[in-house]
Amino acid sequence: MRCVIEKEQFIKGLTMVSKAIPQKAELPILSNVKLDLCEKGLVLIGSDNNIIISTVVPYMIDEKEIIRNAQFGETCVQCKLVLEVVRHMEDEYITLELVDNSILKIEDSKANFKLNSIRGDEYPQIDLTVSNGFIEVKANDIRDLVDQTSFAASMKETRPILTAINFDAEGGKLTATATDTARLARKSVAIDSDAHFVANIPAKKMVDIVRSFENEEFVSVAVSDNKAIFKFG
């Protein structure tokens, strides 16, 4: 793997996936961000086994070249470490180069860093496929659902189900409900879909997710038996 990449877009991608990377990972590999340079661009993946964030730094944004001189490959590197290194670099573009599948070199005209890395194929398999398709929901509507219900979810892990927000889609309406048994909050919004699903998603994770929407107008949502996927940008 080798490429020249715009620093700010790389930092933006690292910052996004870092939200899913735990301070104390159950599996050591999960303290790493996976970098996969492919046809799409530079794909970054972070996970704590409960939430997965995947984002892409594209080759071009409008008329500006973001990635050039690309040689495909993948690796895993400590996310917090590489983020700290890149933030302190001064040039607009930096070079990433994987050496012997064990060292990631990061350099610009003024600095050169070498970070230990792990083979990309050692990262857990990430499955973001869905079987029942996506529905489009206004980003502001999802923000409202979370903002107006998450406060009522339980903070205690003794009953994990109560730490979640229940999302129920039926009859062209999406309803969010949260309770800690002492209080209950419920909010509904209209959706342009006849989709039907019920899902319990940890409130803390949903708060982090909606903070990532930034200026998005719509978010694509898909729910299956064991996962909910939010796709935007």
C-alpha cells in the first residue's frame, strides 16, 4: 500500500472512525483502524464489536485531487497514534507507505514517522450488507428521535435492554421509546415508507451516531435481526 493523500481529509476520516474505537479493547486488534486502499479510495474501518464505523476518503472531491500515486493494499495501525502523528504534520499532502506488511511510514517534507502495523487480513470480518434494503429518513427527524428520548434510557447495565432506545417502524411512522422504569419518553415521526421493523439500539451509541450526521439532509436506514445500519455522506 502506498499513496499521497490530503492531510485534512485523512484526519477527517480518522476522526470519524475513532468514535467507534474503544479506549480498552476486548480484542487488541480493535484498538486499530483498518486502512484499505482500493478502487473506492482509502476505506477506514473502526469497531468495538458493538458499533462499526466505515468511511471512505475518495480520490477526488469536486475538482480537487485528494489521493494520488495509489498502490492498493491494506493494514491496521493504532488509531489514536496515527491520528496524533498526522495532526502534527505541516504539509497539505502526506505520504503513506506500507513496508514489509509491518511498518507504516508517514511522511511529508519536514517529518518522517514509522509506526508498527498489523496485517489487514487479521482484522475481524466486517459485514455491512443488508437483506431488506434501506429506507430514507430525514437526518433531523432521527436527531429529534434520539435527542427527545435518550435521556430516559437507563444508565445502569444491570438491565441492558433498558439502556437502549426502542425503534419501531410501522404504518409510515417511526417511533422511538426509552425508559428506565421511573420515566418514559416516546417520540414519533412520519416516514415515506411502509417498512416494518423493531430494533433496540444502545442510547449512548445512537447519541454518537447522530452527532456524525453533520449537515446531512437524509440518512439511509436498514434494520435486520442483529444489526442496524445508518448510511450517509
